[in-house]
Amino acid sequence: MGLLRDESLVASWENFFEDRYRSEIETIALSYPEKRSLLINYWDIDKTDSKLTDVLINQPYKAIFNAEEALRNIDVAAENELRLHFRVYDLPETQRILIRKIRANHLGKYTAVEGLVKKVTEVRPKLQIAAFQCQKCFAIIRVEQEEDILKEPTHCYEDQGGCGRVSSFKLLPSLSTFVDSQKIEIQENPEGLRGGAQPERITVYLEDDLVGEIAPGDRVVVNGILHSMQRRRGSYRLTSFDKVMDARSIERQELAFEEVEVTEEDEREILNVSKDPKIYEKMKQSIAPTIYGMDVEKEALVLQLFGGLSKKMPDGTYIRGDIHVLLVGDPGTAKSQILSYMSKLAPRSIYASGKASSAAGLTAAAVRDEFAEGQWTLEAGALVLADMGIACIDEIDKMDEADKSALHQAMEQQEISVAKAGINATLKSRCALLAAANPKLGRFDEFIPIHEQINMPPALLSRFDLIFSILDKPNRKIDTELATHILRTHKAGEVYENITKSRKSKHTKEEEEALMANIMPTFTPEFLRKYVAYAKRNVFPVMTDDAMELLKNYYVDFRGSSEDSVPFTPRQLEAFVRLAEASARVRLSDEVTVDDAKRAISIIDQYLRRVGMDRETGRFDIDIIATGISHSQHERMRLIMDVIRRLSSQSKDGNADVGDIIREAEMQGVESSKAEEALDRLKRNGQIYEPMHGKYRVTEY
Ligand code: ADP
Ligand code: MG
């Protein structure tokens, strides 16, 4: 360290601190040592003395060492001697490096990297100054530790009162000093990635008061010193090195859509476009235009993009504004295509598959891996990484059991708790979920309840605001249109490739434009992103009395449409509200009007018509989605239970005979096939059992 000391540099820093930071240092001194860092904006230094920032960028260890020496020379009243960390943030553009662009010439420089926190390890103490005892003369020898590997004294140092001999040493933890340390992994922001590229990552080391503040899923800018670290395999040192960073300060990026810049000119155009009476049509047309049809789905996706308002109530409850959408359907119906399109369109979005992904799965997990060197690491999955965006999860039916249970909390409270080993954390997952699922049996069967067709528990299904089933049924008219659309899309692509790549093309720009016109979005993705960002930042619509009245009446009417059916739950009512709010946001309206409420009703209506219909009564029945059993099925099961109870009380052996049960049920108006179906379900649920073949009893709890 002696080599780093530079008297003139110390003097320059001292001048700078005296001039501009004296009162700040005095404030910190009052709460020292809880507060022990002086945070300084780069430009503050640069304005005063650009020579200092020059040293800081190019010889950061030297700059920091001398600045911290200078800080000790600032004379302020304090109980203890101050030893402050000197932390600089807000670096110039030239020092902000994309993780994938880090090269050898950046090593050793003060730099900033930006990204998403993927993993964090437990906080653990690390030796800072190790105390050793000489086994010959028993003197205590202290050695400052700078690297990962323990540095022992080479001999018993005389300048520390030792005997000067070569000796063996024993480490004395109780006399050593430790510093808190933590290792985190940062992954590139998905926005910066070109389609499909694997995000690159970098390991960052945090020390002392920087630890324990960062959670997986956070968006951060880390300012620090890049250096290389030799890789090891077991106890062997390899010749290749990893890039790592020693963090000096961390900036958090809290605001959503922050990264989407909206200029004044953009704003004028956005306001202009918002007055277009055809705005909804145009928005819808701008969602995946190469995909034919899916009108309702696309309208729902527009609303999902804008989202409703999340609300924090005075009693501490939280109501989500994000709209969760599930697409279930036959293979090859462009579900994956839609998801991948949306993940590129919406800022802060993540595309992941329920099947594979990392150890963290879709939510989050505490894992023991190489990264943590045998300790525990908290790793974020897709729903945490998509915080403030849209999590697009394909084949969600293939997720594992751990994710299924965590998903309930993630979708409703928008948090994920992990408690395992030394890790106890609650991560935020304030994202909308756009999921796709394939039917278990390969194809969708309209006549089987939805929860039986996809491998997902009903309680989870009921957390989606909208579930669309997409069927691939042959239909001459639709097939013709779809085929025409797909073929024209391909031809447009062919003509474009032909014109740009082949040396002699007989195709013309006009021909290309005519073909492309069909599949050009009205609004470009860039404009749409700006529009949505503007709406989310500035528009917070409030329900009008008329809209409230409409939704209330619709809800009450539906619930009351038949005395013994309960077609809606309060969850659906909340879905109406979110969709109506989103609809108002599309127009940048401060009011949720009757038209917005009607739009919400029409979308939910279509969804229930497709998946929530009780086939016997022809009525909507949300019970089917929530429990997998329609109300009429429920009623029948109750009736059969009563029959079994009565018959067994009348019989000698206490069993009810299956023939008698079915006869009795028929007399009460239940067809025998339905009665058998009900028996089957009751048996599966464990509500009845079969003590011997053909005999039933009710399970008594
Ligand atoms: P899924 O995930 O539903 O199994 P994919 O998204 O993989 O289906 O789609 C299969 C292919 O069929 C894709 O290339 C997609 O573009 C095409 N396709 C399916 N339906 C449509 C449609 N309605 N319009 C345009 N292309 C379609
Ligand atoms: Mg697919």
C-alpha cells in the first residue's frame, strides 16, 4: 500500500473535500460508524479538478487510496476516528461498458456496468487483517489480506516484534479483523440483447456497507474497478482468467419504463394519435401483424401492455394492476410466436420456457452452486427478472412443482418469498404474466373442462384475468384467409430478400411495398413503446359513476341470473376493473368511461363463452375454472352423497349398492351416465369409498 501513497494527490483531494464536502462529512460523523461512506457525484469532482477524475478513471486504486487518506485528514469533531469509504457514482458515458463489450483494455479502470441482478450470495465475513501466531516465539503477526487466497507471513516479521525466523503459523480468528462481503452476478439487460442472444454475465464483489442491499431482479448500475481473476479447478490454477468487478458504488434504477425516452416531439405525436377515434383498431393491428386473426387476443394484449392501476391501500393491502393472460391451445396456433413478439415489444420483458430455464425456475430459488463456492445463493427466475415488465412464459404447463406453488403468491401479491438455509428474502415480481400452455392430450377438446386439459391446478388458473382457448379446427373460409395471409407474408419476405441480396432482381420496390403493406404495423414497435411508456407514467384514470354502475349491475345480474349458479367471483370483478382502466389509458384518458367498461365486459364475455361455459345449462360458470367442477356437477355430487347416506343407513351391512344408488338417482331426475360420473368424481375426491366391489360408503371425517 505504501507504493500507492502520493502526497500531492492526498493534498489535492484534501482541498477538494475541504472546499465542497466539509458539511457533508460532518453530518456523516454524527452517525458514524453506521454511516461510513461518502458518496460523490463524478461530475462534482470533474468540475473542480479534472486531473482528479483522470486519476480516478485510469488508476482507481491509487485515486481511492489517496482520497481515503485525505478523508482521514479532514478534522471534524467525532467520537471515533473516522475511516470513511470514498464512493463515486454517475460516471460519464465513455466509462459505461456493456457487459459483452468488456475487453482487456478496460481492466484496472474505474467503470460502470449496467444490468439485472441475477444472483446474490449470503453475506459472509471475510478476513481483512489476519492475525497469526508464530509457533516458535508465540508473537502475533498481522497480515493484510487482499485476495481470495489466505496470505500467510513468509517468516516471523521482526518489525512486528517477532523472532525473524522461518516458522509455522497458526491463524487466530479472534484477533483478526473481518469485513462483510458478498458476491453478486449481474446479467445484461434484456433490452440490449439482439434476438435470442444469451445474456452475458459478470461477477461483482461487494464489501462492507454495500452488502445486503441488493436483491435478485434489481436493475442496477455498478461502478467499480474491473479486473481479472484467475480461474481455478479444484486446487489447480488455470491460465484463463475471469472478468470480475470490485464494486465501489451501486445505483439502482427504480422507475419503470425509465429506459424509454420520450422527447417533446414524441409527446406531441402521442397526444395527437391518442385522439384518433380508431386508436383501438390501430393498436390491435400493431400487435404481431404477421399473425392472422386472433382479434380478441390481440385486443387483450393491447390492454395488458397498458395495464390497470396498481393500488396501495391505507391499510397496507396491495392490489395489482397487471393483467395476467393465458393462451391455451392446439399446437401450431402461433402461441409461441405471439409470446416472443410481445417479449420484444414490451420494455423489461423476459421470454422463458416453463420447461427448462435455470435452477431458479420461473420464480426464485436458494441454490448451492459453484458460484457461491459451497454457500447459498439466491437466484432470480423469469418472474423476478421481468419486474415492471411482462413475463412471457411459454409451455407454462411444464413447470415444476416448486414453481407452481410459488406462482400463486407471485401472481397475486406480486412477491416471491424464499426462506431456506441462511437466506430469507422477499423478491418483487411486479409483472404481468403472459403465458401459453399446450393441452395435455396434444389437442384441445372443447367438451372437457379446461383444467383437465392442461396440467395446471384450478386455483392457479383462476388467477389469470383472461384465458383464451385457441382451437385449430378446419374451416374452409378461415383456412383460406389464413393460408393467403401466411403465404403473402412469406412472399413479402422473399421479394425483400431477392431485391436486397440477389444481383439481378426482376422484382420492384413497388411490388415489395404492396406486399409489405399487409403486414406493416400501423405503429412501429418503437413508437408503441413510447406511447405505452408515456401512458404508464402520466395517465392514472379514475372510474366514472356511470362505469361503476355498469360494472356493478353486470356483476350482480350475472350472479343472480340463476338462483343456484354462481357464475362470477369477486376476482372477475377485479379483472373488469383492470381491463377498463387499461382501456382508458389507451386513449390517455383520465376517466374510465362507460365505453371502457363495455370493452372490458366484451372481452371477458368472449373468454367465458369459450372456456367458462357449463355445457349442460349453457350458462357461464366460473366454478368450472376455479374448481374444475361446474355448479350442476356439484349439485349432482351432493345428491348422490345423500342417496348413499340414506341407503347405507337402511342396509344391514352399512353399504349402499351401486345399482340401488343409480336407480334412486334416476328417480330424482339424474341420468345414469351422469350418476356414474358423479360417483367416479366422489371416489377420486375421497368423499366416498368402495369397501367392496359395487358397494359404497360415505367417508366420515
Ligand atoms: P404454438 O406455439 O402455438 O405451437 P407456433 O407459435 O410455434 O405455435 O407457430 C407455428 C407456426 O405457424 C409459426 O411459424 C407461425 O407463424 C405459424 N402460424 C400459426 N398460426 C398462424 C396465424 N394465425 N397466422 C400466421 N402464422 C401462423
Ligand atoms: Mg409453442
